[in-house]
Amino acid sequence: MTVTTASTLDDVTVAVSGQGGDGSLTVITLLGRILSARGFHLYSARNVASRIKGGHAAAMVRGSHAYRGGLDGSVDLLVAFDQEAVERIGPSMAAGGIVVFDGSGGALPAGSLPDGMRVFEVPFARMAVRDLRRDLYKNSLAFGVLTRVLSVPDAEAEARMVEGLGRLPAALQEVNRIALHHGFAYADDQGIPDGGGVWALEATVAPERLLITGNEALALGFLVAGGRFFTGYPITPASEILESLQRHLPRFGGVTVQAEDELSAVNMAIGAALTGVRAMTATSGPGLALMQEGIGHAGSAEVPLVIVDCQRAGPSTGMPTKPEQSDLAMLVHGGNGEFPRVVLAPGGAADCFELAVAGVGIARRLQCPVYIALDQAIAQHAETVAPFDLDVPVEGGAMIGGHELAARAEYRRYLVTADGVSPWVVPGTPGGMNLVTGNEHNEWGQVSIDPENRRTMMAKRARKLTAAAGDLPRAVRWGSDDAEVGVIGFGFTVAPMREAVERLADLGVPVAGLQPRTLWPVPAEVVDFVRAHRVTFVVEHNDEGQLLALLVAAGAPLDRVRGIRRCDGLAFTPGELVERIVGEVGR
Amino acid sequence: MTATYTPRSPIWCAGCGHFGVQGALARALRDAAVPVDQVMILAGIGCSGTIQNNLGTYGYHALHGRVLPTATGTALADPSLTVIAAGGDGDGYAIGVGHLVHTFRRNPALTYVLMNNATYGLTKGQGSPTAPLARPDGDEQGLDGILLGLAIMSSTFLARGYSGRPEQLVRLLGAGLDHARGGGGFAFVEVLSPCVTYQDTYPIWEAAVYDLDEEPGYDPSDRAGAYAACLRVAGEGRIPIGMIYRGGRHGVRPDPAPASVDLTGLEDAYRAIMDAYRV
């Protein structure tokens, strides 16, 4: 929470929590519109109580004038529909925070809140049942109190609610409107008049933005890059990509198949890619483990394929709804044998769009598997971003058609070339018949175990990465240019790192931050970054330090890197990173 | 004329049933007058998984057990192709049998030739899920892919041939190609194709096959009748062959083909999707 004047906020985190079905998400969505209209950036997460402590349903939004892209670790304003909500989220309350508590089911749990909280106890559920005969309307009541606390004019709160509930039948809308006014009336009783709340929201002028999740942005990027074939098997937290493309691809002449398993999904995508269509599949760790054989096959057979891994806590079925970054070793080294692959890692929704576009293009250019590594937080949380640049050229790669083919004396599918990429003729092209196989093969695609051919073909495939290294998505750098201390991280560590670097600068500790967007092959700029700093903290969500190991293997000096890690399903907070870094730089 | 790969000679042992399958497939393709550049043969892993190298078409060597999803991807992405999946009984009835069920359910426009020799030939003679067709005395019972297909209401074409009866096999494969190419969907042709080295079933199968094509009054459009006939023939210790079932709904063929859909001038359509996310 940042307070600009005595009671005016330009950075506020609001949580609404209760049992599933309490309507927490609706309240957060409506509040998001109010914040957005005042120029706030939004970062919105569902089921975030599970992010804080466990399985209780909650929705959370952080609104901030500065772009944050993540939470700051504490909650300023909590609407708690039950005691459990207070028990779970209470300990995360910011100093001076406000709790609006539904006491219908019992008293405020003792000892769950830090000292100095301001608590408004409202029997939402009882009032809703008594006056409106349905417990269901308590979220509209709560919205009325919440908007009063934030000094949002009643008329605006009502307009946003009418907008947001527009799809409900008129009678239901009317009851919700009445419930909202009950909320206002309660606020009156508590001495919070219309427009005169405890806090006010600082308004600023901002350009129009999108509020979008990483999964949705990635699906859109795939479509815009010319992707027309998608396969997937439902899995948390990747399913929204499947759902989004099921909705959009048919209108563009594309096909989405929900496969019977991940083995089918990856092989079906490969089969489609053989025809020249841009194909993608998406999954999470357990599914990716099943896909390994297919992905290695695409590497060996030189089939362009994009694979999205929305990482969640492993091993095995792990913690399906929790983010982690522990698939990195599988992404970089997984599968039997050795083959070229690229691993890209977006650090937010805008990156998800951009790297989907880039990934489709790279797969096409290099004729190899390209991974896009998300995590549960990047995949499923929504944030505000600038509208995407949709004017994207569709990458053609080395595909040649009938005319170009006819001008050649001969055609070899796996022609050995300087950059390792062979001209590609797809089935149906007159005169271009060729053989494609995952077995080791000669230039004609015929299976071969000849040692000299083997050396030639291994080198040919490996050259594709060497040749492309300079064209892969660049890292994003921020913070101080002449700092002795650096931080490196990807995915959902990026937002807290960026904010921590800002706070460290305020504390007089200059730090440089780097977000590699290509993880494999390890870009020279990342190793150079480590070399250029006395110490670089490698921030990652896993136990073994997979990114750190990758950097060291790529040449980063071991005595210049230190790991900051956690793998408990909780995101780093900026404050925690500040403490860790301040605590360690002195050593 | 651009020179491309030279089709290979088969790797199979002299006398292998697969020669009969390849010969019949080549003839059926010739009869259907499909140019080789419009044909994509995808094969699995095993002795059968080399047939794609031999016919001068586009060829693809899929992972073990995964030829059906791969071929489904190809058929859905470019329905203009004549897509043929090929593989053995280990590939299709053991490691890949789950995909067979779902391919019946999906009914894509492709022909699947499953060369059943009741053994794993390439790995030197281990028992396959159809091994009881050759050695009925084991603990495990055999798997009958035709009965399996009949039990799935969405199957549209089920035939069993025998490489020892090439004329019929050409007919069945030709009908399968017509079915897939003509919009009928997934054509499944199991071929009894003996392995002379590890499981020589010629003598057994020659005596065991029972040709439903020759049975007066047999109606391949009657699913229940087909099921009853297959059970009856199996009950007599014989193996039903012929055009066993053909019917049902149309196949799935995307139009336009995702592989050749126009990708230009779509910015406004993309923007409409993006605008739904504006706040």
C-alpha cells in the first residue's frame, strides 16, 4: 500500500475471501473496473488464499499506478465472508489495514489479525437472508460497504455493478441493486458517508489497457503468429489455452483437438506440423513428462513444434494449483538422446503474447521443438498490459513450394547445410516425395547407422542452435547500470524482483536486474551479466537451483552466483527479496 | 524433374506376409489413381514400420504405438492428402491400443493397415496381444481388434484381410481408401500377415480363415449382425475375414484445410478478440 496523502492511495491490494460460491470473484472484478477507470494497473489472482495458506476460495486484486505485475505480499483491505478467511489472510494484513468481516457465522477469531487493524463487522449473510431471503446477495452488500470504505461515489458503484451483472435476469439484477443499497445503508450507520470513506483512490490518466491472463495472451499470440492447429489434454494450469483456442481457432480455419492423453496430443501436433500448419500443444509437468518421447522425435525428425509448459509444483502430481519452476531441467535436457530445442520464458502476460509469436517463428525457422515455459502464476493470473501489436509477419521458414522445387535437380529432406536448416517440402507438393523419421537418417531420410553419417547429422542438427543464437528473444534488463549486485530470474519471480530492485535503490543499494527470456540455449548476455557483477542472486522457485546450475554450466563463475529459492508454492514477495539481498550483500 | 529418394527394397524375410500387404497396397493405390505425391504413408515401429520407405510416396516413421494420433494430425491438417497409417499388432494392439479406440471415436479421413502377425518380429519373437491366434494355450486371451471396433458405435469401416489372399486384400484396401477419401472417415483394415521366422502361422491361418464376403446373406451394414457373425465364427475356432462392417456417420474433414488457410489480412479479426480484454 502506498499512501500519497493522509488517506489517498495509489497502490492498494484488496482480498475478498470466503467459501467457494460466496461471490468473491465478482466483487473483485467489479472493483477492478473502478480501479481501472482511475488509471490503476491491475494484477488479479483467483484462489489466491491457496497462495497464502491453503485451499480456501479467495480473489485478490492489486491496483497500482506503477506497473507491478505481481502482489506485494500484504493485503490492505480484506472482505472476509467467514472466520476462516480472517484466519488465513489476517496474518498477511498490512499495517493500518481494514477488515470488513461478516460476523454471521461467529465472532472475529481472536489473535488472527495484527494490532491496529480497523475492523467493520457486518452480518452480511444474516442481512441478506433477513432482508432479501437469499444468502447469495451478500457479495453485493459487501460491495456497497467496500466502495464506501474506498470513497467511491454510490452512483459509480451502482453503475459498475449494473454493468458487471448485465447478463443476469432483470429481477436478479434488481435484488442485487437493493442489496448494494443495504450495504450503503450499513455504511451510513457506521459513519462512512457517500464519497467520504476511510481511504480514497488517487486518480491518474492512463492509456487504455487489456486485462488478460498469460494463458489467454499466449493463445492469442499463437493465433496471430499463424498457428492453426492445437492439441491439448486438460491439465491445471494449462487448460485455458485449450479452451481459448477451442473458441477462436475454428473461425480462422484452424483445428483444436482435445486429445485422449498427452502422448496423443504431442504426436497429433507433430502429424499436423508435417503438413506445414503451425502447430502447438500445451500442458503442465506431468503431461510434459509423457510428451518427452514425442518432443525428442520432433527434434530428431526436424519437425517445427511449439510446446507450452505451464509449470506447477512437482514432482509427480505435486501441488497442481501451485506455481513452481522445477521443470527447467526437463525442458533443457529431457528426452532420450540429444537434440536441439529452444526454451523461452515469459515474465508476464505481454511476454506470453510476444514469446508465443516468437516461438512459432523460431520453430518454423529452425524446424525443431520450441518450449514456452510458463508457471501457474504467469499462466492464470490476470494483469493489465498495453494492447498487443497485432501487425506480426507470419514466418515462412525454409519451406519451398512446387515451383521452387521444380527448379532443383534433386531434393533431399535432410540436406546438410551451413546453418543446419534444410529446405522443407510438405506432402502434397508435386515431385517432392520425401521420408521423415526419428531414427538416425541420411540426407534422403532413409534410416542409417553409418558412423560418418551419424557424425554429420548430429552436427547438422546442433548447428541450428548455434546459427540462431543471435536471433532468439533478448533478456530484459532494469535497475542500476553500474551496480555490483545483480539479480536474475524468470517467470513469476520477475515482478517481485523488479519491485525489490526499486526498493533496494531507495535504500541506497544499487542492484541490476535481468530477466532472460531465452533460457536455452543459455544466451551469452546472461553469462556476461553474471561476469559483470560481483555477486548475482539467482532467484528461482525450485529446490535444486536448476537455473543456477544451467548458468554455471554455461560459463557463469560459480563464485559469483548465489541462489535465492523457495519451493513451497508461495511466490516471493518484494519485501522478502529486499531482506535476503540486504542480508547477503554484506557477507 | 526433381530427383527424390529411391524407394528401398523391403527389409522383410523371404516369405514374410508383409510382401503381400505391400503389393496389395501398391495395387490398391494404383487402382485408385492417386498420384504418389498426394499420398502420405505413416508407419509405426516394427517390421511393418518400414513399408513407408518402399512405395515412392511421402513417408513418415512415427513413434511406437503413436501412428494413429500422428496420422490423425496429418489428416485433419491437410484433408487433401490420402493418409495411410500402417503398423503391426504390437504397435496397434499393445502400446498404441488406446489410440485405436479414440480414432474410431474421432473418425478422421485415413486408412489404417494393421499387419497382424501375432508376434514381435523385429525384437525376435516375443508374444503379442494376438499371440493366441497362433498359440491358443497361454494364460492370456487374445485381443480381437475387429470386435473391439464393432463395439464402438462410431466406427465406420472394419475389414480383415489375409496376405495369403491377395485379390481380396486389394479389394478391401481399395474399399478402405475409397471410404477415407470419399468422406466416410476412418477405415480400419487388419491384415493377417504371417511372420515366417518367429511365428509361422501360414498353415494355421490358411485353414482358419472364414470369408464372410462369401457367406450368402451376410450384411456388412448390420453392426449387430456383424458382431454376431464374428462371435459365431470365432466360436468355431476360425477367424472371420472380409468386409465386416461398413456404415455409420460421415468422417471428419476440416474445410478449409488448416495447412493451406490464408493467413493474411486478419488483423481486424484478431483485434476483435483482443478488444474483449480491454478494461
